[in-house]
Amino acid sequence: MKSKLFGVLCTVMLFASCINSSMYQQSKSISDEGWNKDSIIRFVVPVADTVSMFDIYISIRNKNDYPNQNLYLFVKTISPRGIFITDTINFLVADDYGTWTGKSISRIWENNFLFRKNIRFANSGQYIFDIQQGMRYDILSGISDVGIEIKSTDVEKKYNGQK
């Protein structure tokens, strides 16, 4: 009986891993001293698929002592051909009443913000995502981690029965 249950559990876990739509996921820690305005967090993403559609998320982990409701970021995306786009984005990490949004892990809050939706990479190769804090502080305290996740929207559509 236990061996059958173990076999079913392994099959379910294998199936769940097959439907994971993440093409890339990485997070980097910010120093306890804070995030310097000149400090750039770089993610180098190898891209081979130029056919599928992807969503790009930026994840932010903030501590309870983060002093703001929002977080401005400068995000520079550099293609393998050296073409770049710089975006200024504003993420809300707390609501109008000061309540943190996202999921709580002890005294740290994690938010996953949609940065780009349904994009197709024009070229294969390494894409670079440079993320810099855009707040009016030389040293921004209260942010513990910054991450990026790229998910295939085609896998989700197939899993949800869409074409």
C-alpha cells in the first residue's frame, strides 16, 4: 500500500514539475546596509526560444521597516545585439492604509510584479536586465531581495486548455 502511495506521489510531483512555466528565475540579496542608488543588480538571462510568448515578473522582498508605500525602479533591458530600453516603473508594496501587500514570510513581504506581458524575444542569446532603485535616497533601507522571473505564457495556455 505504501509503495503504491509513494508511486502516485512521485507521478504527481513529476507532472507538477513538467507544467512549471518558468524559463528563468533568480533573486539577489541586498546588503543589510541598504541599496545604494548607484548599485545596479544585474540578471543575465540566456534565451534560446524566439517563438514562444513570455511574461516577465520582478519580485521585491521588503522588510517591515521599509519606509515607503512604493518603490521606483529603473530597469534597463539590453538585447544580445546591444539594443536597450530603459523603463521607470513604480511598484506599490503597501496599500493606502499602510498595510503591506504580497505574501508574508516572517517579517519580510514578497511581491511579484508583472513587468512585461506577452513578449517575444526577437533574438536568441543573452539578455541583460539591470535594475536600479529610483527612490530619492542615496541608501534605501528595508529592501532585502530583488528578483526576476520569466514565464512562458504558452505553457500556461496549454495547461488551461487554451490555444
